[in-house]
Amino acid sequence: MRRLGMKKSIVRTLAGLLWFGAALAVADGDPLAGKKKFYTCEGCHSIPGYTNTYPTYQVPRIGGQHPDYVVSSLKAYKEDERQHGSMKGNAMNLTDQDMADIAAFVAKFRGMNASLPVTGDPQAGRGKAAMCASCHSEDGNSENTMFPRLAGQYESYIIRALNDYKAGKRTNPMMMGFASTLDEKDMKDIAAFYASQKKGLTVPVDQ
């Protein structure tokens, strides 16, 4: 038990250091400038329920997402740390300031979003997601900007992300270790729990 507690403490310390470094590296974004630069993203991210063609999963909701996380994701696509043809193409020509501006624009959209039917069991997922709370919070609305908000995210996208971590296609060490312990039902239940949260991510359409 003592050893497990030490491991958790070490993970939290490392996560805190990583977050501090990431926060220092992110430029201040201008949401008004970001609104103009977001036009290349609108075709996928501003359509509620829009589905990626292959493999099939819904393009993530990013309205209300932490700016730091949006920037780190765009950089990962640009530097081939995350694999997606369209995202790679869009991120390639973005400067650090462009990324910060886009992130500032999408981050301001917070509130309700219509829930879609889920295939997993949200109640079972609540218990299984307990181990995620230290980073993502109990309801998926973590205020730690290093970690993405998950509340309101599409179920199919969360399942896809977990499978990518399990397969090594996404390489965050903590997430790879966690995903390696999950079977298909676990993933569906956890994803259903976060997708069912009423307050969370939205589709970033300027209102």
C-alpha cells in the first residue's frame, strides 16, 4: 500500500512539472484573431456530430477545451507525434501564435450540448473512471490545463483515443499504461460516462 502511494505521488509530481513547462511554453492567444484563423477547422469541428470517414468516429468537440491542451495537440500533429492526415496538413502551416489564437477562440465556448445515444453503460463507467479523476476530475471537467476536458466529449472519439493509446499510436506514457488494462467494454463504459455529462465540451460555432 505504501509503495502504491509513493507511485501515485511520483506520477502527480511529474504531471505537475510537465504542466508547468507546458504552461510556460504557450503564447498568449487572441480569440478575435483566432476566430479568423479557425476557418480551416470549421468544415469538421463546427458541424455537430460530424463523423470522420475512416476509421469511423466522430470528430471531437473542442469548444471549451483548455487552450494549453489545444496548442499541445496541434504541435503534436505538426511534429508527427500524433497521426492524422487532415490534422497534420492543417497544423503544418500554423505558427505558435496561430495555434495560441485558435486555442483562445475555441476555449471560450462553454455550456450545454445535446447528448447523443451511447453504446456503453454510463453507470458502470462512473466507477471505472474513478482512476481517471486525479487528472481529469470526477466529472471530466478538470481545471488542470495540462489534461483535456472529457465531459461532453463524443463517446466514439474517446473510445478511439483509448484504442490508439493501447495500440501505441498515441504515446503519452500514463495514458498508454492505463489503456493497456482496459478491454472493449471498459472503454465503452468509461466513454459513455464522460459523454453523458451535461456540462462540458461544445461544438465551437460562434453565437
